[in-house]
Amino acid sequence: MRKLFLFITVLSCTTVFAQPKTYSTANAHSHNDYQQGSPLLSAYTLQFGSVEADVMLAGDELLVAHTEHDFDQHRTLEDLYLKPIQGFIQANKGHVYADESRKLILMLDIKSDAVPAINKLIDVLQKYPELIKTPSFKVMISGNKPEPNNYISFPSFLVFDGLLSSKYSKDALSRIAMLSDNFINYSKWNGTGPIPAKDAERLRNNINKAHALGKEVRLWNVPDFDDAWKVVIEMGVDYIDSDSIKALAQFLKKQQQLSQK
């Protein structure tokens, strides 16, 4: 009888852990979001879980820019992202979304020297206490970053985007919220037909290792359409990276509907 009980218990636990994850736009990442027709607002309206902006330090300002050629547009990080997000949090009484279960990551891809830009960001964020104190909102540093072992020297309201293929110390991992990587470093698959088995196995192994560390995973440069999105979902990627945010939102809505049948 005891053996039967243990078998049922193990089977029950296995079933729980084997249940497929339900994906929604909470798992969607708006890559180069600042290039959308309505930066931030389009992704926010679709309730994306993550948006990304390239940032450079220009004099004493943080500009949303990929290169210095973009400086003439003078799009400040504050105007394009920080002020509107603070407004959302105030309107939602301390939550980034009206749906209190939803979270938002603002991923800042630093394109200028890391430490000066991050130090300026820290100064700027002090002006927006809602952004620092709201549990459902995080600012994540990507792109140019300090040495990983120095992550712990920065304020806790900043988290870092790690590299899926890299190994980190315990201290560095404590400040890394996500592990990302370039899909083309693993596969030349263009989304047509099945992904090569060896490529898929290598990716799955790295994704499983990241999950074992308690870290979520994002891949960039994945072919940007539904057949490829299905593949990375099957592999367990947590954030689906896309420039085609409306198409991704529609795809994820269909996935939700299918999982509920």
C-alpha cells in the first residue's frame, strides 16, 4: 500500500511539472521597441511583458539612439519611456498594468560606454520613485555592461541581462534576471521545415540549464513569424522576441485559446 501511495505521489508530481506553460503577451518582448510607430504605447496596449530600447549617453542626457546619427532626433529616455511608465503606475495605483498579475521589463540596450551611462541612469531614476519601488516593473541592463562580478555594486532596482552561453559567479547570478542569446550562434535555421536536431538539442540543453538556475530565457534573431515562434515555445523560451508585435500578439492569443480547449 505504501509503495502504491509513493507511486501515485511521484506520478502526481510528474504530471504537475509536465504541464505545458501557457503563453500570452506577458511572454512577449518588443525588440527595438523605439522603432515602432508608437514606441512603448503599442506594446503596452498589447500588454507585452518586455520592451527594449537602445540607449546612449549624449553629454548629460540619456537618449534613445542606436548610434550618434540618431542624436538629432533628440528622443530622451525620460520622455519616451520613463515618464509614460510612471503615469501608468500612478493610474493603476501602484501597478504597471491594471491587471495586477502583469509585469513589465524595460530592457535598456546600452550602446555607449557602460558605466557612465548606467551611473547617469541611476541619477535619472531617482526622480521617478514609482519606477524604483513598483514590484511589477523592472529596469534591465543589456548591451554594454560592466564586468559581471561588479553587478552587485549597483543599486538593487537595476537588474542585468546575462548571456545564455556564459557561466557566472553566484554574486553575478543574484543580479541577473534573464539569460539571453543570439539564435544564429546556435542555428542557421530560417524557420522553414524542422530545425536541425543537433541545433535543437543544444538549445534545449542551455535553456534547461538556465531554468535550473531559476533564470528566464530570451533569444534574439529568431526567424520572426509563427512557425519559428512555435519552435522556441516548444523549447521552453520564456520571452518571445519580435519586431512584428501585432502579429506576435495575435499568435499568442490563438495559443492561449488552444490551451484552454
